[in-house]
Amino acid sequence: MSLVKKFATVASGTLMSRILGFTREMFMAAALGTGPVADAFNAAFQLPNTFRRLFAEGAFNAAFVPLFSKEIEANGIDGAKRFSEEVFGVLFSALLALTIAMELAMPLIVRYLVAPGFADIPGKFDVTVRLATIMFPYLICMSLGAMMAGMLNSLRRYFAAAVAPVFLNIILIAVLAYAWYEGKDAHYVGYGLAWGVLAAGIVQLTIVWIAVRNAGMRVGFRRPHITPNVKRLLWLALPAAITGGITQINQLIGTAIASGQNSAVSSLAYADRVYQLPLGVVGIAVAIVLLPELSRALKSGNMVEAANLQNRSVEFTLFMTLPAAAALLVMSEPIVRLLYERGAFAANNSTPTVAAILAIFGLGLPAFVLIKAFTPGYFAREDTRTPMIFAAISVVVNITIALTLFPSMGAPGIAVASAVAGWLNAAMLLAVLIKRGHWGRDVPLLTRIPRLVLAAALMGVALYFGERWFAEELSSASHLATKAIALTALCAVGAIVYFVVAFATGGADLGMIRRNIKRGDAKAPSTPGEME
């Protein structure tokens, strides 16, 4: 199966999840707006989400996948199964102990780590603590689920792991729809969402667990024991966890700082949901697929294939991400009006702030996606320390800029800090790959990048003037359907401009894409575990 098709498999599941995520956020914006319960829920959910990225997705996609792939190559399925059971026993025990400790210390954690700005608002603080207490066990489900997903990705079974997150949004949409139908108040909605998150974690774990069993890997529980393989995993996982969760770490820092201003936490969350669509569909799909593929190429000593995988992945991410960044930068306000401006959100007049945050996130989007494409170049070589150092530097930069800008700019200042830190991190990752000789000079890539930037810039200009042409249709006073039609038409025009310029200037090449797909099909292994 070609790299492009593998990207598409993962991206399709992620796209489905993100679209449903938009629907969920639209319901939430109407029900809660940027009010105190919205702030409390988003701050509380940030805690298990951060730990999930630190100890689950980051650690296991970065450390577990290469080691699991190596076990398959060296000792077959039986060796890989034994290794996964050793890891499962240690992981489950550690997660259980962490969850109990965090539940007992939750008031202190919310007061001093998650939302220190809520400490002086008794009602808001108490609700945040209760919601965080309900949702934190979600971490156990999602961390074990991430391990199962890593196994599936190594076995080239991408679909179940990609589609499982959809159920979080399905369950939360059901909760919101029920609350709306029954006319429930904001506090009921907040608690319903918290229990929905926990239920979704159980459902998602069940899906990937069944998929792993269907792949012939029946993972049992072993008494926790630090074997040499587990020790190696932990040695790699700690820095990998920090690196893989860098975006989430920065978001947690942003949430803590934003808690000092009413509505800032929820404003950041609503803007984050929009830019997570291209980041999730492109960046996360590339990172998930690239790591096991790159690990295999390096283990077999095929350096040419490894270099080609890295360069084509960056080419693909930029080709898909640059137009999204241009659209978010130019059309952030019409997008926010269409998605969120109704109910409590409109009553709070939250559109200008959320739109400003979204435009700034658009500037940082290519960097966030490039980080996902660059880090597998380290992780596949079992180097998790270097990206961790860069992640730590970017966190320091993020905190410094956020604290400097927040008093004068508010929530948009936190977005500026996140974007700057993202670009710095991406630049450092690329520079060291080049210095070590792990990133070969690729003439097609170097010639295409400026042409893609030009195409995205011209698309942005077209959208800028198009937005003014449709100003009346895109205004707050217009009907929802009118705004949707006008925005869709603008996006279609922008896409036409981008693709015409990209292909006309040589920034993209259909022939190259076709050859890559055919070459991938020719190389595709015919093992039973190829795809679900």
C-alpha cells in the first residue's frame, strides 16, 4: 500500500472525527458560549488530555512503535506479543497509581497547575475540580488505547485506531442534543459532558482492543516487571512523551495563564478546535504512518527509501497545509461566525476574540504540522532526547512570550506565543537533522516549496478581496444558510486559485503523485496484517 493511501486511510478517520468535533463545538458554543461553565469544562478536560498526550500518544507512537516493530522483525508475532504484555502490565499499574494520586490531589492540581486564575472564584473553581475528577480516569482508557493503536499501526492496520476517536464526539453530541431537547441548564450540560468523556474512553479502548485481537494479538495481563525491553521503552518514552505532547503542554500552559481572564479559556478552546482540523487530518496522519514506515526502512538499511519517505511527507504536508493556513489567516472571522455565532456564544459577543486567536493559530499551523513530520526522523532512530531538548526550549519561549503579551493582548497573546514556539521548534528539528546528515538534499522538494508558498499567498489575496465582495452575505445579520453558501463559494474559489497556481508553477505534479502511488502499490507486502 502506498504512502499516500496510508495517509488517506488515517486521515479519513481523523477527518470524520474532526467534522463531528466541529458539530460538538457548535452545540457547546450555543449551549455554554464562553461563560463560566464552558471555561470550567475546557480547563478540566485539558488535564486528562495533556496526560494522554504525554504518557500515551507521544510516548507510544515515538518509543513503543519502533521497539514493537523490531520485535516483529527479530522474534515474530510471538516475541511482539510477549513484549506487548510486559509493557501492558507495567503501563496499567502505573496509570492506576497515577489516577488514584491525581484524584486525591485534584483541588490542589486545579488551584496551582490547571487554572490558578479560578482559585478566587469559588463556584467556578469547585465546578472545575468536580469535572476534572470525573474525567481524569479517561487517561487510563486512552493510554491503554494508544498502546493498542501503536500495535495496530505497526501491523499496518490503521483504520480502527483512526476511527476510534470519532466516538468521543458522537457521545458528547448525544449529551448536548439531549440537554438541549430537555432544556437543561449550563451546569447539567457540564456534568453530562464530563461523564460522556469517561464513557467515550471506555468505548474507544474497547474498539482498539477488539481490533488487536482480530489481528491475532491477544494481549494478556502480566505481573508488572521491568524487563530489559521495558527498561529500554521507559528510557525512550520519557523524553518522547514530552516531545510528542509539546503542543498539549503549551496548551496547558496557555490555559493556566488564560484562567486569569474571564472567557479566555473557552475562547482558546473554540479556536483550537478549528485549526485542529487540518493539523489532525494532515499532521497526525503523516506522523502515525511515517514513524513505522521510516523505522522499517532504517532497520533494513534502506537509506534511500528513508530519505524519500521524509521528503515526500514534508512535501505532502506543506501541499495540504499552506492553503489551510492562508484561509484561517484571511477568513477567520467569517469562519467563526458560521460555526459558533448563535445562542450563548452570540450573547457574549465572543466572535472578534475567537477570530483573532484563530488567525494567529493559522500562522503557526505549518509549523505544528512540520513538527509532526520531522520528529519521526529522530524517533525512528531511537533518539528521543534531542527532540525533548528542543521541546523544552520551545516551552520556555512559549511561557515567556505568553506572560509578556497576555496582560496587554489577552487570549490572542497566548496564541502568538504558541505560534512562535512552534516555528522555533520546527526550525531546530530540521536544522539538526540536516547537520547529522539525516535529511538529504532533495532538489524537487526545494523547488516546490517556494512555489507552494506563492500559490498559498495568491489564494490568500483572492480570499481577501472575495470576503469584501461577499461582506453582506458573511455578516452577522445574514441567515445561516446564506453565510454557509457564501463561505463555501469563497473556499471553492480559493481552492481553484491555489491548485491552478500550484500545478501551473510546478509546485505540485500529478504525474509524480501517480508514480508514487504505483510505486507504493508495487512494493506493498501481501501479508495478512496489511489492512483492515
